[in-house]
Amino acid sequence: MAREYLKKAALTAQSGASDVHQTVQTILDDIEKGGDQAALDYAAKFDQYDGNVVLTRDEIEAAKALVPEKLRQDIQFAHANVRAFAEAQKETLRDIEIEVVPGLIAGQKSIPVHGAGCYVPGGRYSHIASAIMTVTTAKVAGCQHIVACSPPRPGVGINPAIIYAADLCGADTILAMGGVQGVAAMTFGLFGLPRANILVGPGNQFVAEAKRILFGRVGIDMIAGPTDSLILADATADAEVVATDLVGQAEHGYNSPVWLVTDDRALAEQVMELVPRLIDDLPEVNRDNAAAAWRDYAEVILCADREEMAATSDDYAPEHLTVQAADLDWWLSRLSCYGSLFLGEETTVAFGDKASGTNHVLPTSGAARYTGGLSVHKYMKIVTWQRATREGCKPVAEATARISRLEGMEGHARTADIRLRKYFPGQNFDLSANG
């Protein structure tokens, strides 16, 4: 049977996006021209904060002292898990060399970027975990200078737990500045900071657009839209668990899509009945976000079998993909388009969001079709090198000269010719394009 939509979204992440390009471009232009003072002016306007921007060691320590011991232990636990996973990731990158032809050796080398700018959201929710995810991976990668940037609350500053996490995970500088102005400060090297070579971390639509505009001048982890989540569930799934997981992700924001894909109509109907009740039981801000996301962006899709479920999921390419179905190994082998995969009821997206070790900065809006999420690899430049003996150079020079002339690139060809004449005097080579 064809996919049956028991609930169809009225909006999509794309249709719900606002055109903020010109606003962001103007702010970036003003700050690049006006420097520190322009950034401070925008911070006063948008952050409504007049405290110190680059936190001193005394300010960091004072904030850390405000964090309860139990929360410190939880942050340390999450940091240890993320660091362990990042260290294992780094081990998958190794320097190599290979003798391509006798006498010609080529190699690969992994080099971390110098400066990383890590944006940590602090508006609607204080994303302590984002500090852990972004700063830890940059530190493990070997970045020489890491800035953690987070929006301060008016008259209060950055949430102390964010400061504690950023400092624990290895941030060299903590910047109390939000939004476009914070991204600009890291990119342009304001307030005496080194320029960032890469910008990472989630943020609102203004932060996302700033990263989009600046991409090319700096690297970015990815261009992100609203967070999204999809659950694949069969008749073995617990409807209450499925519904709770959908609601847990819908609370991110009014435009955060959540999708249920199943081959069991009874499960789908039960979940659809449970979700509104679970949303109503949330605190006000969370309730309002989740209710709007469920109303406007959520979908419930009924499929014929698990193969059609998997194909549907791959079409959606969700940021977060949960499987609550039998035969988890089949799903792990079959699924191919997702940011992060959560197999079985015993794990859930929130675990990955907060403390299990995998990174929560992930591709949204279908970008999982072509990229994965933030990892140590994002901070690394994979560069190549080569060296050769004169004999090893010989066949490569011959081929290079002929290919270059066929392409019409005579200057290239002559860089090969001169080496053949120098290294092999008296030998004749047919280096014409039509030889």
C-alpha cells in the first residue's frame, strides 16, 4: 500500500522559515566595519547586558561556585562520555603514506584548525550540553584556541552551569555575547581574540543565517534549521514511550517537526491520542512550543511493512532517528540517512542530547542525506603530501606533460618537461598531446 498520512503537517521547516538574511547581513557589515564598539552596541540592544564581555578568571570561578555539586557531577559525567567518544573518533583518523609507483610516495596528514568558535544557545533554554558537545570535541581535536560564546541574560550574565561546562571542557575564552554579534566577534577576532577558523554549535535562525553568510570566510559545522526527530515503531513498541519521546523533541520549538512512521494502525492511533495529553502536562513555555510543533509540523505515517518504513525514513533523512521495533540489527544495516540513530526503547534522543557520548550537533532539514553531525573530524584538515626520487618522478612527469598539453595547459606541461630534461639528459621523450 502507499504511505497513508494519519496526520499531515500543515507547515514544513522551509515554509516556516523567516527571511532574516538582510537583517543579519546588515549586522555583520556594521560589526566588521565598527569592530568592538559596534558589537557592544548590538549586545546592548539585543542582549540588554552591560557586563564584562570577555569573562575573567575571577568571574569564571565565581560563576562555577554557584553550580550545585550534583549538577557538577552530572556535567563531569557527560563530559567524560563525550570526550571518550571523541577520542575514539580521533583514532579513526591516522596519518598514512603509500608508494603509488616505485619511487613516488604520497601521504595524508590530519591537522586541527587553530581557532574554534563554539556557540552555546542560552535564550529560551540554557543549553549546557551544547557547551560540552562543541568545546570537548574541539579540545580533543587539538585546536589551539577555543572560544565558547553564549548569550547573557539581562543583568545576570551567562548561566553559571554553561560557564562551568565550557571551562571544564577546555574553553580558552568565554564570551558573554549572543546572536549575530557573538558569531561576528568570533569570526572577526574582536576583543583581542584570535580569529575563529571554524564556527560550530546550534542557534536560532539569526545565528544559523550568520553562519551561512560567513561560510567560506570561515568553516562551519553545518547550516542548521529547526531540530527534527523521527520514530520508527512497530507493534512491539510501547505507545506511551513513543508518545513521550515525540513530545520530548517537540518542546524544542514551535517549528520543530516530529514524525512517527509505523506499520501498526492501532499503535499510531494510540500515540495520537496520548500526545496532546502529555503536552498539556508540560510547563507553560514547553507546552506552548510542543503544542504548536505537534499541531503544525508533526506527521503520523502508516506504511505497509518495515521496508516501506525504512524507505520513508531515508526520504525524510531526519536529524534524530529512533527505532522502537523488532530486529534492531536489521534496521541498523538497512537505514542510511540520519544524523544520529537510537536503537531500541532503552535509548532515546535525550540521552544523545545530554550525556551518552555521541554528539548532539546534527544535520537538520534533510541534510543527513549528505552529511553527518559534529565530530572531531570537523575540526581537522585532511591534507596530502608527496615526495619522489628522480626515477619515481619520470613516469608521472611524462603522463603530466601529455595530459596537460591535451588540456591546452602548456605551462603545466613545461613544469614536467624541465624535470625530464634535467634528470634524464640525452633521453628522448614523446611529450606531445597526440603522441
